Amino acid sequence: MQKILDAIQADELDAIGTLPVPESYRGVTVHADEAEMFAGVPSRDKDPRKSLHLDEVATPELGPGEALVAVMASAINYNTVWTSIFEPVSTFGFLKRYGRLSPLTKRHDLPYHVVGSDLAGVVLRTGPGVHQWKAGDEVVAHCLNVELESPDGHNDTMMDNEQRIWGFETNFGGLAEIALVKSNQLMPKPAHLTWEEAASPGLVNSTAYRQLVSTNGANMKQGDTVLIWGASGGLGSYATQFALNGGAIPVCVVSSPEKAEICRKMGAELIIDRNAEGYRFWKDEATQDPKEWKRFGAKIRELTGGEDPDIVFEHPGRETFGASVYVTRKGGTIVTCASTSGYMHEYDNRYLWMNLKRVIGSHFANYRESYEANRLIDKGLIHPTLSKVYQLEDTGQATLDVHHNSHQGKVGVLCLAPEEGLGVRDHEKRAKHLDAINRFRGV
Ligand SMILES: NC(=O)c1ccc[n+]([C@@H]2O[C@H](COP(=O)([O-])OP(=O)(O)OC[C@H]3O[C@@H](n4cnc5c(N)ncnc54)[C@H](OP(=O)(O)O)[C@@H]3O)[C@@H](O)[C@H]2O)c1
């Protein structure tokens, strides 16, 4: 591994293909025999530092259409929180099911799961049938893993009936020194970014792009008012940038003055601190309080000059969904990709049907949308929202930060990169965007 790292650091990328691929590598794993370790423990007290391990694991055999990548940096996504607390289900069920598909996918069904759905790094080897990429290419990877053997996904690759999220529903993810991907997950690494910056947008940037911008999602247009929950978080920090970049008007919901300040730094003007306002959408576990929905709606109107949101960018789920449906304007769209606070949503359907609102379900992004989202990063039109970077051995702590919502934007992890700040090729372009790239750092 050291020889590979030396070659990358010495910029001898042509040599990468000639260096032997190590038989094993260090990866962050959960263990199948620990899937019950948190039984009876409240969700918040389930500690990823106990369930995530840094193990030496065998390098998987490379199959057709695949690539092995030397991972310089990765990032924490909420799916690693879910995997590490074994909620709502253990991810070993995903690996088992995938393993039944073919002899090739059987490789993923192991008693350990190497997690992580983002990476920036250098291609080590490509499998048979890969011609667009070669050893030595500097890449990032999106996390859409599809078989595409049936016609279902041929218009929109997210519709494939064998659609999975790499590093969550498949093995050999990005929180490791080496990762296995399908080569069509690979995209060029933006040259003006460091390894850790380039690794951080992938999953959330692509998801927010489909959810908000794409015709498969809310199809946002200029002038739309967009209510964004968790506007300084992983998804929200990209949704806020897409709204601003696309001429829409974001109304950012956050939970502290520091988070409000970050949204201002991104250029947002309309901000609601949900903690300061003290909204209690639920009177108790079973009963919502429509008066609180109204109070929330009135606050939005106060900020927008009387307008209701054309689009509500939803992901908190049960806790906020009733309010989201209520505050959306007549004919507007609630677009949801998650249910962090609970997936059994309740809302008053009268407000939906009488006001001709629509709920759209959105999940990750297809190949094309992922590529378009990465291109916006590459063009310097959308920027990474990296706040803090951990070493690979501290991935448990990094995941705990996200689990406890004590982070801002994205949390990065150095894998092979020995320190932060490496990997930049285009210094001129970087200088132009430096303030924007660093907006979230050290907050
Ligand atoms: N379907 C997909 O493809 C997809 C892709 C990415 C993520 N997700 C899911 O989306 C969710 C968010 O992911 P993320 O990366 O954005 O996570 P994140 O970085 O933790 O950000 C989420 C933000 O939501 C806000 N929030 C959390 N709980 C809330 C609540 N009960 N009420 C109101 N706001 C709340 C928090 O902001 P404030 O505290 O500042 O309000 C937090 O910063 C996760 O469940 C994740 O699994 C789904």
C-alpha cells in the first residue's frame, strides 16, 4: 500500500497500474455477529464507536465492469449512522439478498460489511470490459450500484429493479484504503479540490440535485420559494446552494444561531431557527398540533412577504411532515427522500387534496443526475460543505457526530491521504473559489 501511496504523492500515476494490488487493506466494518449488540438501547444511545471497527480485510477479486480504487478520502453519510446502529434493519440482510443474485455478487455476502458511500482516489485496476477508465485516473465515485439487466432502469437508472446504494446495500465501501465499485460509478475528480473536499459532496449533492432540481424530483424553477429543512446539514447545504444557484428563494430551517450564520454565508436571507421558535408539532407521541403548523406557516409568510413555499425539501419525516404538507402553497410540491425522525408519517390529507398539492418520493440520483451534480462542483458553481475531517481510525467518532447532529455540513475522513490539503491540481481555479470552499470549515 505504501508504494501505491508514494506513487500517488510523487505524481507518478502512470506507475500505478504496474504496482501490485495488496491482498488486504484497512477498512471500516460492522460485524454480523454484533448485529444485536444494541438490543433494547434507545437509538440516541447506540454508539457507532462501539460497532464500527477498523479491520484488515481481504481485497475482493475484480469482476467485469468493475474498478478497484485507492481511496484517498471519504465522507460520513447518514447511511453509515443507520448501518452502525443496525437501524431500521441490519445491513447484512441487504448483503445476503445481493449475494443470491449471481456468483459475482456472492462476493459481497460476508460476515463483515465495509461501509461508506463516498470516495475520492486513484483507480488501481479495472476489470474486463472497462475502457473509459484506467489505472492512475483521479476519480470520485457516486454510490449508485445497478445491474441494468432488465429494461426497468433503461430510462432512469434509479428505476432498475436491482438498484442498490454502494457501501450501504453492497460491500467494499469507501471508508477504507481500497474500494470496489462498478466503473460507471466513476466520475472525474474536480481538479481544484483536495481529496477530502472532493470526497464530501457525492451522495448528498446527487440526492439533493434529483430531489430539488431534476424533472424526476421537484423540478425547481427560478423564483420558486423553497423551504429547506436542515439547511446547513448534509442534504440541506446542497439544496440551499441549488436554490440560490437556480434563482429560487430558499427559506432555511436550522436549529442554532451558528447554523443560521452558515446559511447566511451561503447567501440565504430567509432563515428560521426552529429551536429559538420552539415549534412543537406533536403535543404527544400520537397527536399533532395544527396550531403549531399555522404558527410555522405564519413565520414563513412573515419572511417571504406573504408567500407559501412552492417546494418543501423534506427529510426529517414524522416530526415535520404534517407541518410540511400544511405550509406548502396551493399546487405546490413536498419532495421527500428520508424519514430521519420516523417513517410512519401523518398529515391532514384535506390540506393536500383540496389544495392540489403533490408528494414526490425521491431517492439518490440516476447516473446522469449524479454526473450533472458532480459537474456543478467541477465548474465551481456548487461547493463542498466540509466542516471537519477525521482520520480513518476515528470514523466511529465522526459517525457519532452525525448521529447526534453536532456536525455542520459534511464530515470528512482521510483514508490513504496522510494529511489534509493534498490532491489539488488547479490552483488558479481554487483561489477563485477559496472562500466558498471554506465556508463550513471549523464552524
Ligand atoms: N434517499 C436518499 O437517497 C438519501 C440520501 C441522503 C440522505 N438521506 C437521508 O436523509 C436524512 C438526512 O441526511 P443528511 O445527510 O442531510 O443528514 P444530516 O447531515 O444529519 O442533516 C440533517 C439535518 O436535518 C435536520 N433535522 C434532523 N432531525 C430533525 C427533526 N427532527 N426536525 C427538523 N429537522 C431535523 C438537522 O438540522 P437542524 O438541527 O439544523 O434543523 C440536520 O442538520 C437521513 O435520514 C439520511 O439517511 C437519504
